[in-house]
Amino acid sequence: MDKNKRQVMILAAVIAAFFVFLFAAMMRSRPAKKAAPAAGTAVSEAISKPPAVAVPGKSSFPSWGRDPFAVGSVPAQATGDLSLSGIIWDAKRPVCLIDGKMLKAGDEISGAKVIEITNDTVLLKVGDELRTLRVGR
């Protein structure tokens, strides 16, 4: 048999095997269809079972610990009812993100005044008390 014909036949066999394995994998991963419940049971099941809520920052692989791809999905630190999500650092005009609002030094949010923004902390004055919010802790 000619060398080129042999190579074409081997390539065709490899491609055919690939599609067979791909089809088998797709059939295994398909969930089985459930019979539709009666109308009354669907309502009672929806009320009795709370929806599953994924914990942000928690990996679905327990051996991993924290999910490395969930950066920024959890506020870095909460003080009282305020949470610092991030800091946009600029030496002239730093900005912080607290409770989804962009703030600069002197701004107020929920009765707290932003006193100072550094590259990793925000100093707040709440009444007579000074509080520090940190990024990444």
C-alpha cells in the first residue's frame, strides 16, 4: 500500500475515533429527563426548597480552598454596614468604591465621611469614631 494512502487511512480512523468518544461523552453528561410533576406539587416544592445560592469566593473543588477566579466577587472588608470593594489609586486623586459608590476624600456615605484614601486603606469618620477599611483582608 502506498505511504500516502496509509497516512490518510490512519488520519480517518483517528478522526472517526474522536467523534465516537465525543458522542459518548455527550451522551453521558446529559441529565435524565424527569417526568413533569402535577401543577400543585410544583408550587409546594418551590415553596419548600430554598434556591441554592453559591457562596462567592468559595470553590466548587474543596481541595482548592478559595476560588482563584473569584477575585472581586466578595467585598474585601465590611465595617458595620459599609463594605469596601476596591480602591482606584492615583497620587493626585484617589477614589474608593464603598457600597457600589465611587467616593473621594471629603465625600459622605451613610453618615460616614471619607477622611483619607491610601493605596490599600480608607479612613472613615463615623460620628466621633475613626474606622479603617482595608482592601484584601
